[in-house]
Amino acid sequence: MQQILYFFIKNSYRLLFLLLLGISFALIIQSHSFHRSKYINSANNITGGVYENINSFNEYLSLKEKNELLAEENARLKQILFNQKDTVLDLKKLKFNDALFYTVTKAKVIKNSYNVRQNFLTINAGTKDSIKPSMGVVNDKGIVGIIEKTSKNYATIISILNTELKINAKIKNSTHFGTLNWDGKNVGYVQLTDVPRLASLKKGDSIVTGADSEIFPENIPIGKIEKVFIDKKTNYYTINVRLFNDMTALGYVYVIGNEYKEEKQELEKETIREAN
């Protein structure tokens, strides 16, 4: 208490000056409309700037929630897209409930390996989200991999950067297809093999998923042709494909379920048994 009194006594002249200065400003602002308007405008500019910064900060804090909502919306749109034969869609005529062949579930990559030959990813969705083994996984840029194992809340994915994974793929706008596989070298490239030499192709052509795949819908993007080689043993093309995806930086992904895959597989098995 003594220190407070000592402070006021020591600075009494300064405090009195500030008080009188404040009273002077108040009288000027009240008695002159020009000064009053200037003061109000300045105050509004200051408070407006403060509120704008506060609003920007609040928006930053809500980015996670907004990203979640956007990912869910993307999942719904992708489900509609994957169930259409024509890629040119009239969204006004489509309904989410019309998409019955493929299902799409959003998830987030929480672990990602890309520096070994058998790479895996982990996502934060599992059996409680109807995730099952052998489902395809994509993101906005293209394919990511295939579900390997699941638990209640999580699932592991065989990455496209896994030398054991083989995917049916084709040259876009063509019926020529081959087998997509990673040679274990560069994380930015995969290889498309067994493409017949009759295929018309050139550097820059897009590679997409093929119609023979039971895991991915047809025409999901994969990458672009970088280099073309001829395998002297088989006389087929081996194509170096530059991935659209940066597999070292994955966020939200979408898990694709084929509702009629098991029915198709069972029918084909029965046909083979009867033929033998």
C-alpha cells in the first residue's frame, strides 16, 4: 500500500497532466462534430481490426472441423461419381441414395511408411465404419492402396508403394491394359508391365484403373507415362508411370467398397467348377 501511495506522490504531476489532457480531448470531441466523427471513425477502425483478427483466429481454430466436413462431402460426391457410367455428371439430377454399387467412406492417414519395399499405411477407420479387407483406397489425386487388415477403429493399407501389390491398370481412352506394380526404387514412380506392343501410347498419356479390377472403379487416376521400354524377353511394353499422388504426404483418403464383388466372385467360381 505504501508503495502505491509513493508511486502516486512521485508521479503526481505526470498523472495530473494526463488527466487534464484526457479531459481536454473529451471536451474537444464533444463540442466539435468534425473531431467527434474523426474519433468515432478511428475507434471503429481499431475495434474493427481487433474483431477481424479475433474472427480470423476463430476460423483458424475451426479449420479441423471444416476439413472434416469437406472430406465427408467429398466422400458423398465420390460415391455418386463412382456409380455413374458417364463421367460428365448432372449433379442436380443425382441423389446420394441412388449410388448403390460402390460405397465410399472417408478416413485419415495416421501413419505412413514409404522408405521400405513393403510399405503400409494406417487409417483411423475400421470395422465400426464398415471397412473390410480388400477394399480400395483413393484420395483426390488417385489411388493409394488396398485395405489389408482391420480392427474396430483402425485399418492398415497395402500402399501402392509395396512391391507385393499388383493392380489392373490401363492407358486412358484405350482398351489396352497391364499390371501395375512398384519396383521398390523411386517413391514417385510405379511400373505398368505386360502392355502389348500394339497399344498406341506416348509420353504424357494418363494411366488409370482398368475395368477388370474388382476393387477400384474404372478410370481412377494413377499417373502419367514418363518412359517406355520394351521387354526383350516378353516383347511387351514396360512403362514408367509418374504418380499423380505424393505418397509421402497423405491426409484424408476414401475407402471404396464394391457391394457386388462377392456375388461376382461366387458366380465366376461356380462357372469354373461346372466347366471342370
